Amino acid sequence: MLEAINLTKQYGQQVALNGLNLSVGAGEVYCLLGQNGAGKTTTINLFLGLLKPDGGKALIDGVEVGAGNTNELIAYIPEIVQLYGNMTGLENLDFFSRLAGHKHDRAFLSQLLLKAGLKENDHQKKLSSYSKGMRQKVGIAIALSKKAKVIFMDEPTSGLDPKATDEFTKICKELAQDGNSIFMATHDIFNAVNVGTRIGIMKEGNLVHSAETNSVSALELQELYLKTI
């Protein structure tokens, strides 16, 4: 579903991404670890088409970003999900679904919110009263409403308490079981081992380590990460 081929990006003289090569299949959760400035967000922005590469290619389902319409294949959940605080969760979902060209009835939208883990009695509450975890669930429902094949997430567990992190992990695993691909930039080593199928570690724009999560423990990954940085 995702493929980076010698993907390179520079900001002036600074190399943000140095010939990145990676691939993510359908149903995989790929977690990208690294310090601030390692190239994680740059990688996501190149796949989203928000940046143009200086070299190489970013492909989504075999289509090169920038050369074809890949927007309908993807969804993005940033660290802080930007929604309208004066609208309810259901109203936000309806608005952003229509914005993406999808018109669904309220019953279907409610089912999407439930699938994303938002309790029914929260659907009609204003977003201004939502926690970060609840906002993320609306973001996931928006991704489901547009039938995105790939969901990008940037620091999704930052600021979540253990219960909300556990709920988020379960939702990600369910999405992957349904065939969605998830590409997650994160600092959360322990959650990456828990939720991911594969993990990459970046340093100064280079992918320096890659591992299957079923072959590495959180402690081993932490030691490897600390040696890397």
C-alpha cells in the first residue's frame, strides 16, 4: 500500500530525508520512531503530498504521489485533531465526510463513531468538551467514512492516559484486521511494540534500524533506540 523509493528531501543545506526506502502492506501497522528532526513528519508530509520530494518517489497503492489522485486513498490524524468545537461529534463527522464527497445518513455515521470507539452518549456533545482521545476517535471515524485504505498518524498517543492509549491501540488493531494500513510516527516505544507489526528507527533522515515487533521486546527496542540516538 505504501512504498518509498530513494525518497529524499532537503531544506536548504539540511538533509531531512536521505534516500528512504520502505514499504508497508495492507493490514500492517508501521511505527516510525526517532527524535524530533529525525525525518518522521517529513516522511508523512511527502506521502500526503504536502511536500514535494527532491529525489525518489512516494507511492500509495502503486500510484505516485503528485502524479495521480492519491488523496481519496488516504486519511491523516495529526497529533492535535483539528475539529469544530461548536459542533457535536456527529456534526463534525457529517461535515468532514461531505467535504470529502461522501454523504451518509445519521444512523450510518453513528455506527462509524461507535466503530471508532466513541460512546453513543458522546455523539451529540460539543467537541469543546471532548478529550484528546475522544477527538482522535472522531478523526478515525472520518477516515472510515471516506473509506481510506491508508491512515497516517503523527504522535497519536502523545498526551493520552494509559486507558485512552489502550483503547486507541485496540482500535488500530481492529482497523488493521479490516485490511487498513496504518503508518504512525511516534516517540512511544512501548505502544509501538504493542500496536505495530513492524518498527523503523530514524536518525538524521536515515532509516537505521527495522524490526518485526514479534521478534523484539519493548526493553530490547528501548535499548536499541537509546544506542541509536
